[in-house]
Amino acid sequence: MKLKFWGTRALISSPSKDTKVYGGNTGCLQIIYDDALILVGSGYGATNLGEELMDRIIREKKAFNIHIFISNFHWDHIQGLPFFQPIYFKSSHLHIYSPMAKSDLYEGLNVLFNESYSPFEALNKMPANVSLYQMQEELAVGGLKVRYVPLDRSETPSFGYRFDSPNGESVVVASANAGEENKALIQLSSEADLLVLGGLFTEAEYKANKAWGFASLERSLKLAMQAKAHKVLLSHHHPLRRDSDIVAIKEKLVASKDFGHLEFDFAQEQTIYEVL
Amino acid sequence: MRVKLHGVRGSRPTHKNSLLGYGGNSTSIQFLLPGKDFELYLDGGSGLAHHGLRLGSQTKNRKFYFLVTHTHWDHMIGYPFFAPLYNPNNEFVFYTSSPLEKDSFEKLFYGQLAKGHLPFPRDLVKAKIEIKLIKPGEKLVIDTDVHVSTYQLNHQGITLGFRVEYQGESAAVITDNAPIENGNHLGEHWKELAKDNSAQFEKDFNDGLVRFLHRCNTVIFDTHFTEENLKADWGHSTPHRATKFCSDAQVGRLILFHHAPEDTDQAVADKVTSVINIGKSAGLEVVAAREGDEWPAK
Ligand SMILES: [Zn+2]
Ligand SMILES: [Zn+2]
């Protein structure tokens, strides 16, 4: 299994020469396993993948099955969907998953296609075939076993997902994790090879912005230690953080020695991470 | 007066190494008015979010005017992150058209703040907000001597172009606007309005836009497409169309704007090259909008 971030930003895209390394598109992450196309989140980052897929749809007449897991309806987690190029082609089939009721999932995404906000009419009027699924406890997608837990956010249901391959590799994606201890997430992340958590705020910023409900970097790393995760990638970067800011924060966290031997890094857009 | 470009992309913000020279943030323009103690902006794309996050909620000026062209995402997504909105002592006035059938700016502005779609509580937005409905063609006066005129563009719904005049200088923004030829009538109810005499409707629109831009110092114009890849019913224009309007209207400077998200820096530069001589022969300077740039309105 491999992981590729097409978007790493929280809140709003941050295109800039100062964000070249860590990325400037809102959240979208691809799980690469065999030929399956699996995404978590469909922020604007999805459109850079979409450009590549569109090329193959047009030149190679490829028809794609694309599986998208929705963690919540925050704009930055979904806003790329109306612009995700495969959705303009009849040959594409989008499979969209969430533990929410299908009608809620439809409502939450369909607002993006409102014809006052966009040139479109509705999600179910797009050319691609779009199927929604209410996830039960466990699901098999593209050869992977998928499970989820709620992320304990008060303002909107949010979910973290775990993907296990038949040969024992595992990835957990929960970049909208909240600051308070979440036993279910710790359990889901237990011994995960790669754990993706949120890094919007430092602990000081977290204390000043409690109403936002996102964990601090420090809290995310502590959770990873409790779960005995093998490696952590922090994503969901603040839109004002430049590459140099992220490097400085990372150096401080490493120097603090609070996180023992935990292996961690900040997620970079376009980098492919091996899950070992 | 000067215009400052906080976001120059159309459709969506985008980040890719090949296009960061001109910038990846979506539509946001500021009119800098010397001597005024308020701020004047046009649209709220992702460029406005970045400008606002840097400004913070404690700003020198307390009053903010916004000219709203229309409500497509690329012109809207930045508003919730414009930090001056979080200050209860700030005042906002939005000038917006009133669509007949589609959702109003008011509904969509607050819809963006709706529970579940943002991680912060809705009541973070504490500023006093007033939304003023205007009709296409209506003229406004802001603070006695900033004059604003409007013109309905050929784009979905009711989309407005704006022209701002101050101290004898003028700047206009025409985003988004498609060629109207051959029955490509995108405005709300335009198809019915034009059905008896389509050719006259198109001529009136084009003549009206030339009059609207007449002798304007600086015009920022939608050039999302090129003549080669134009999809007319998508609601956008090309450098050639923009150059034609602006030279017919004896405009001083044309700023190519609303770059397609697919456009690399090279593609944007090529757009300028494709029309620079046509412009020159009409006394029109043609440049490309680059995020962060400021241009005088003279
Ligand atoms: Zn636009
Ligand atoms: Zn538009």
C-alpha cells in the first residue's frame, strides 16, 4: 500500500511559492493499492489528480471506478467534487462512502452543485454515475478492508478511516481529529503502519481556538503514541503556514523529546509514502 | 486610485508549481482609494481569504464595501475567512444583484457559514452586515465621490460588471463574461427576452458594453479561454474578445484576468503575446493579472 497527498491544506487553499513543498490545495489523499483508485476527502487537491485522469479518459478511452471516503462536510474536505474532472464523463463511476445515512450524505455534498454556487444543477444530474453508500461496520473496497470511527466533533459528524491490506499493511486517516481524548480512534489506530492526523494548530494556538475543535499537533502525536502507531504524518496544515514555518515547528517538536521514538513528519503534497 | 489583485484565477483556486508565477488564488480585487477611511473590494474568492487572514480582525479601517459580481464558488469561498468579519465594531455593505429565480447572495453568503460546513461557530462572524440589492445598470455613490456603475454580463444568473470612478480616474472589472454571439444568451431570462430579435439583442449588449467601458483607464477582463479552446456556453471570454471590446471603447490598459485553473505561467504569458500587438495598434496596453500586483487606474 502507498499513500499520496493531492491536497494537504485546511480551511482554504494556499497556493504560493512559499508552500511548494508541503502543498497548497485543500485536503485529498489517495490510497494506492493494486489498480484501485481510492480517495479520502475531495478538497481542491482532487482536481490535480482529476486533470491526469481526464487525460487518460480522453486519450486512452479509460473508464474509471473511483472510491471516495468522506470524513465530513467541511468545505475544505469536499469542495473539489464539482471540479473533479472524471465527474464530467459518462464513463466514470464515483462510489462515495460515509457512515451517514445516504440522504444526509447526498444533501451534504449536493449543496456544492447548487446552481447559484456553480454552473451545475445537482449531484445526480452530473454525467458520471454516482453511487452513495452508507458504510456499515466493515467494508471491502479494492482489495482493502475498511473500518471507521466517529471523530467526536460537536458541530458536524466526522469520521476517521482505517484501511488494511491482505498482507497486513495498515493506514489510518483521521486528519479532522478533535483535541479531546478519543478512545475509539486510539483503538482504531492501534499499531497502524501509517497514521494520518491533523496538524492545524500548535498547542498554544489550540488553546486560543478551542471552539474550532481541532487537535493540536502535540495532541495528535500523543494520540499516536498511545495507539503505538509506527509512523505519523501530520496533515491539514494551516493556510498561513509557509514551508519555512512548518520546518521550524517540526524542529521544535523533534527537539522537545516529548514524543519518544515516535516517527513523525509533516505531509507533503505529491510525495508518495510507502506503507511498510 | 489603484487596483490590487489578491486573486486572479477562475473556477477554483489551484496550486501547482507550473502556475504559481501568476498565482493560484481565485477572484479578489481591491480598489485602493487615497484619502478614504474605508475599504472597497470586489468579490470574495480565495484571494480574499488570504488577505483577510493576514489583516486579522483588528483593522485600521472599520468600514468595508463589497461589490458582488455573482455567487459562483470561485467568487465566494473566501468570505468566511475574511477576519475583519469577526470584529463586532466593523461594518460591511455588500452591493449585489437580485436574481429572479436563483438563490440570493444573502442566502448563499450565510449558507457558506452554515453549521457543519465550517469548523468554527457561526457566531464568530460578529460584524454588522448590510446587503443592498441593486439592479443591472444601476449607479451607486459611495461616500459622496466614489461613483460606481454596473452592467449585466453574459454569464449564468445575473452577473454584474462594475466600473469605479474616483478623482477623475476609472477602473472596471468584467468577470465573468462570455461571447454573446449566435444565441449564447446566458443571463437569467435572456433567451425569452431575445427570442424575437436575437441579432438586435446581441448588438445592443455589445454596444452597451463598449459604452460602459468607454475611455476607462484600466479594465480587468475575463480571459479564461483562448480562441482555440473557447467553450462559449461555459460563460467565459478570450483575450481576443477582451481586446476588441477594450480597443473599441478606447480603454487605456487591459488586464487579462480569471485565468483558467489549467493555465500554466507560460499559457498566461502566451495569452498576452497573442493580443499585445492588436492592442498596441489601438493604443491599448495589455498585461496579465498577477496575484499581488497593483495597477494604477490611469
Ligand atoms: Zn468565475
Ligand atoms: Zn461565474
